[in-house]
Amino acid sequence: MSEEILPDEIEHDDSDIPPELRLRPVPEDGIKRRWYALHVHSGQEGNARDMLLAGAQQLENPDQITNILVPMERVAEIRSGEKKVSKRKFFPGYVLIQLPEHPERYADLWQLIKETPGVTGFIGSRTAAVALDDKEVAAVVEVARGERERPKPKVAFDKGQRVKIIDGPFANFLGSVDEVSMESGTVKVMVEIFERLTSIEVEFWQIEVI
């Protein structure tokens, strides 16, 4: 069985790797880094990444933001009888960011992230960021680089599951999962409004299992 590679162990000097997929080595400063999923307005992933990187240069320790990725994959499509290859975001509305563990404890870093235009928050708790699994991030990076086939994503929600909407105009409504779309990162939830069942489409991060 082949040995698993973690994100911090991926080679950084491969000239064939696109610049946006090259990872900087973690600084040897004694601070443990973890990967987090940051939710941003759809279509603003690149802008959010650039503004965060620029903002990091104003921090006392710019290396607090070690790496930011907007994972893309190559998709082959047939248009007008011709095969064309385009790029598509893995996770529309999200960027992967490598930060010190418990970033909420770093006041200047936390403020930068919260005040960056287009950024709406971390996946997880409202008051603390929940780290991603390093092996899953490594797999995403390898797929984006074309080094392995894209694995089937894990779905946190099942049809019929009871959930609570925690953000948006329907916050605090309870309902049942009706449909899950991995492509768009959305869930259709059946909620009762004015004594009638209504389908509400929300993003993964806007609901929680109850």
C-alpha cells in the first residue's frame, strides 16, 4: 500500500505545477498550522484570495496566512463537435486557507479575515474555525494537479434528515432534507411556511443537523 502524503509534505519545486497550486512550506516558527474552509460569495473566490494575501502583508507576522487555494479541476466538454477543456471550481463559494491552529486566538488575523470583502465566515462554529482533515486537503490538491482522480465527495446530509437553517432569511426554520447537490454545494430543504410545505434551497454551511 502506498504511503499517504499530507499537504505539508507535497513537493513545492515542481515547475509543471501551476503557480496557484504551489504550496509554500510551513515556516519553522513553532506554530502549528491547519487547513480551514472559508466561505465567500460565489464568484469572488479569486478576489477574496488576493485580498487576504495582500492583507497578510500588513500583519506583524505575514506567515500567519501560509497558503490559500481556490481548487480547480479540468473538465473536458464537447462543444459544436469539438472537445474543449475548461477549468471549474471544486467548491464554488469556498476557498481553502492554511492558518495557525485556532486562528480565532490571533486578534489581528481574525479581524483581517472577518473584514475582507466577500468573506462570510468559516465552516463550523460561529465563534471558532473548525479545521479540515489534512489527508482530505492533500487529496484535493493532488486532484487539482491532475495527480489522481477526483474521489467521490462525502455528503454530510442525507435525504429525509432533520435540519435547522442557521443563516439567511429562513434562519431558525426546521425542515427535512429533500435533495442534495454536490455540484452547486446546495441542499433543498422542505420547511412548513403558513401551513404549507415549501422547498427552500440553501448552501451546505447554512444548515445544521438536529
